[in-house]
Amino acid sequence: MQAHTRSPGGGFPALVLNADFRPLSYFPLSIWPWEEAVKAVVQDRVDVVSTYDRIVRSPTTELRLPSVIALRRYVDQQRQPAFTRFNVFLRDGFACQYCGERTELTFDHVTPRSRGGRTTWENIVAACGPCNLRKGGRTPQQAGMPIRRAPHRPSAWQLQQAGRRFPPNHLHQSWLDYLYWDIELEP
């Protein structure tokens, strides 16, 4: 991963921080398009922490594009995360919980639905297609396929921590003080 002094593609997104100056989300990274960031600045909903060198103008106003903004009101992050395919994969590190493969990921019911298994955090793991087919309608024990990490309901904090293991490919240099990844700087 590399940090850049200018935004890739010229999109000028703004990193969005909570009122405590921590990112709202690491994965996906909490960024807004420049238009949304400018709108929030004009509506006085955010504080500008850092800016790009680019200026936008209206007939009456001139404003440097924000590169980092902080919400004025704190957004509580303690809610339970939604049960989604993406969040299950994130919890499981985007790896098959049987063999560790990182491609062709699917859901697998640890206790198969045909045996009364439900679609819950505690009964679903990420599995590659071949492992899912090999396990079939059996339990992991019956199939001789031990699970690497038992499925569980993650907290929002646990998903945030998991997201920090998957930094985006492009980060603006002004974001680095607010993100906590090991990053190589590109001039």
C-alpha cells in the first residue's frame, strides 16, 4: 500500500472522522466524495481538519477542498453489526474457515440447514466453493473438516479491528495521522 500526495484519479475524497477523530469505518474506509464533504462544510455539520490544494468556487464563496473532516456530533458506534455476507467475510478475514483459501468464498452453515441449522452469526462461516461442496450436508466433524475459528457474533469494535487488516490501495498523505496501518510513503 502506498500513500499519495494527491488523490488517485483526481476524485478528491474526504476522510470522514467521528467527533473523537477516529474514522467512522476502516473497511470500507469512511470517505465521502468531495461534493458531499463541501455540502457538509457549508451546512456546518463538520469541521475541516485538512485540505487539498484544490479550490472550488461559487459566485460568492471560495473553499479549499477538504481532505479530512470530523463530524461535529459523535456517532455512537456501539450498535450491533448487521448480519451480512460482507460482515461474515470480514469477521473471518476473507478466508475459508476450513482450508484458508481466499477465493470463491461462500457462506457455509456449520450445522447444515437440513439438520436444523439456522442462518446466524454462530452457525455461518466463510468457506471456499470446493470446501463447501466437499462438506455438503454434513457437520464439520462428520466431514473431517475442522473449523479454524469458531463462528461468533462480532461486536462493532471487532469488525473495525478486522477491517484495519485490509487497508485500501490508495490513501492520501493527509489521512495518515488518523489511520493506523503500516504504510510506505510515495513521493
